[in-house]
Amino acid sequence: MLVEVVLWIAGIPRVLAEVEDPEGALARQLTRVLDEVTSWLGDSGAAGQIRAAWADRLWSALLADERGFLDAVADAWGELVGPELAQDWAQRLYPDLRAAWSEGRDVQPSRACLSVLLAAGRYRDILELLRLRAIGIWPERRYGVLALAALGEVDEAIAYARESNLLAHPYEPAIAAVCERVLLAAGRREQAYMDYAHLANSRQNYLQTFRSLAAKYTEREPSSILSDLIAASPGQEGRWFATARSLRFYNLAAEIAQRAPCDPRTLNRAAAERLSHDPSFAYDVAVASLRWIAGGHGHLIDGADVFDAYDIALEAARRLERVPLLREQISMICGGLGASAEWIRQLLAPQLDEDA
């Protein structure tokens, strides 16, 4: 199995040589896969002779990779060759890279050298090499951050990281992830959380982001983490409603619904689901739905959505003995400016008269 995986990796540049990837989507997805595969290979416990065979095969592939498909392999070179071979590979690669960078030339693949120097504990050599780069880019300078951290110079490592994206490339999440890693390793968890955790743990959706943070910072209350994420997303608070609800933070979800624009249909569904168990939640959320519809929020909203919100709010109000309050709130909602508020007033006028 290990051999097949190595052969698959080595064949990637040849297989993808003619594939167009103008937006880099394929490269990003391939990097995620290779990150996992190389981590698995590095942790496989394979003997030194087997790793030596891997290294020879993969090194040829790295040298032939003109489009950077195997950059993730170069970044993991130290872990792939393992501690038994790291010193030999460092000795092999370091002189050529130092000579090339001294002359302003690039070497393919330079990041494999930096990775193996880190694995070999040659931290000062990494920093010396990076000083030769007139304009360093983050994929290289991250090794400088890790080298400084390994030397115990944590503050210097963080400062080095902050100065590592002068060309404003989209590396900020990656920089945050390394800074968080350095601070956590140093036991500085509060600083890691406050300064870098939210960006470093950003995932494809809000729920995954929350779960990543909650799993890593178990000393913090989950509701506090979610509140911090919401506060760090100005203008997007309403999008956290579904996350709060799915996590059963109903008080927080209701608060979000009342203070930030949310999709009215999402609010209606949530209110209907909780009506029998938690009429107070249902009431607050249904009234919030009417308020956001009146404000012109929601996509392709029709009369059925208005009546759904009203019916839920009315039933919850009856259970809570808040019908007079509901009528007062709806009157205020319908009294707002704009066509949507007037539309709701016209739709609900018969119901309000009937329920009086």
C-alpha cells in the first residue's frame, strides 16, 4: 500500500501536465489531499531503507514538477524522510540552495531543503538562508517562524510572521495558523485564541469553524466561543443563527434573530420546530421574521411566509398570554416606512381584526 501511494504521488505531475487550472481550484484541492497523504506517510513508521526508496522516487518527481503540484510534498519533506535520513538530506540540499540564493537564483524545490533543515534541527541555517532572499514569500518564511520558535524565541517568531506577507498575497489564514501553532506550543493559549484562532480555524461553513475552535479550546465555554465568532463577523451576525440553533443555544439564536437580519424562512422553520417545547423562543423568532420581512430582507418572500410567521407568533402569544403585546409589536412593524411594511399591513389587516 505504501509503495502504491508513493507511485501515485510521483505520477501526479505527468498526469496533470496538460490540465488547465486557471483559478487554481485543482491545485488547492490537491494540496489538501497531499497534506493528509504525506502526513499519513510520515507517521507510517516505515523503516529507513523504505523511506530512502521513497525519497529517491519522490525527489525525481519534485524536480520534474514545473507547475508546483507537489509543493505540499516539498513542505513535508522533513517528515517524509524521517529523523534517520534528515541530516543526510540536509547536508545534501543545503549547499546548493545557499549558493543559488546567494546569487539570486531559484532552486527547485527550495522548500524541501527548508523542511528537512527544520527536521534536522538546523534552525540557524534556515534563518541564514532566508536572509539571502531579497523578497521572501510566506511559503518559505514560515520555516523561519518555526525555526525561531524552536529556538525558544517565540515573540521574535510572531513578529517575523507578521512581516512575512509584504506583497499582500492571500496567506493571512496560513500565517494565523502557524502563529496559533507556535503560541499553543509555548503554552500561551489566551494569546493564541484572542489573536489568531478565529482566522486560523476558519472552515467551509460556520458550524465547522465553531467545532474546530471548540475542539481545540476545550477550556472555553462553547457558547462563549460562538459569541466571540459572531462578534468577529460584523455585518454577518444573522448567518450565525442556524449555527446557534443547531448547537441548541436557543437563547443566543433568538438574540441573533432579533438583532441582525436573518432569512425569514429559516426563522419560520426554527420557530415552528420549537413552538410546542419553547413558545418563548418561537414567539421571539417569528416576530423577528415579520420584522425582517418588513425591512425588505429575504429572497422571493411571498404572502405565505408572512402568514406562517404570524400564525406561529399568534399561537406562541396565546400560550404565553402575550396577544396584546403581539398586536402592539405588529402594529409597530407595519407602521414602518417602505413598501414591504405596507404590504404586510395589508396582508395582516383581516387577521388582526379577526383576532381582536
